[in-house]
Amino acid sequence: MSQTVSYFENKPRKLSFACAPLIFWVLNPELLLSFQDANPWISLDMIELADADCDSYVLADEKHFGLLAIPKNRHGERLDYIPVKTLPLYLYVHKDNPLAKQKSVNFGMLKNENFLMMDKKSYYRKVIYSHSKPYGYKPAPAYESSDVNQICSLVNSGKGIFLAVKNPAANALFKNVVMVPFDESTLTYSIAFIFQDYDKLEPPAKKFMEYILKNSNS
């Protein structure tokens, strides 16, 4: 019996999952390679989708799952989830901007800045709007893209500001970028696995989730 179970567990499988932008800009992308090295019978098929489309992908089938990052207090509103990693958001700003000299910032201080944003389906656009509203403004994006390196390049040349987690690689690549913390505790980037019903997920999906949860902080 155990040999039969082992056969079915190790039968070649393709594991598809949705993944929002920036996830493996924050998590180490080597996790994907090391998982496949440890489980050569599982072939990963990462489907990169906008935040809202990740939700739609998971809702389309109870066997679907995804990796999504939204503020920690927003998880669980539509789908079940397992948190992976939560980090504070930082303001990315050019070193010559007066904001770069601040110990911390709030949205009231950003009213006259050019906001560089992720695409329209990103939850973080809603976050920006909800945090700027108490200060009496709604920023129009000066530029939008799903390419975070492109946005950081624009910050590096002084074209605007951006919100993201602190990333040492960005400091190495973009020498003019300064990262300033926010003084608002709800401004977080919380990565989580999302799904309809954990018990309905297939064994390779659970194995992948367990691996990422175990190794994401190492």
C-alpha cells in the first residue's frame, strides 16, 4: 500500500498557481528553484497576475490557490488565507527630495508629490487613496507600471515617489533612492497564500505551501 501511495505522490505533476506582482521581489526567488530541486516530480507553473485577477483565479476553482500581498488587516475579507510574511511599507524617494531627510513620513506630507504606482488592478492603489483621503486629496498617478524596477529607476532619476517594502537589492541598484518609513502602522505588505478551502487543495499544492512557509524567513 505504501508503495502505491508513494507512486501516486511522485507521479510527474504540473502545479499552477497565481502570483501577484512583487511577491518574489520580496521573497527570495531561489525558493522556487530549491523547491523544484527537492521535488523534481512537481513542475511549477507560476501565473503572474494583477492583484484583483489573483482573487478571480482562486475563486474560479476550489483547487486553485495563489500568493497575494495586501495590508495585513485586509486579508480574509474574500478568501481564506495563510500568512507567509508581513513587512512595513516604505516611501521610496530621491535623495535630494526634502522627504529623504525625514525620520518618518505620513500621507499629509506627500500631497504635492508625483506618485508612481503599480497598475490599476493593484490593491495598493486603493491603499494610497484611502490614506490620502483624510488629508483632503486623491493623487493622480504620474506614471503606472507592473515593472517595479522601471518604477524604481524613475524614483532614482527624481521623477516621483513610490511605496514598497524595504529591499536591499534596490539600494544596490538605485544609488539615489532613499527609503523612509511611514508613521502609520496599517501600511503593511502582507504576503499570504489565498484559497477557497485548504482541504480541497491537491497534495502538491499543500507541499509547495508548506515549503514556502518553512523557508520564507530563512
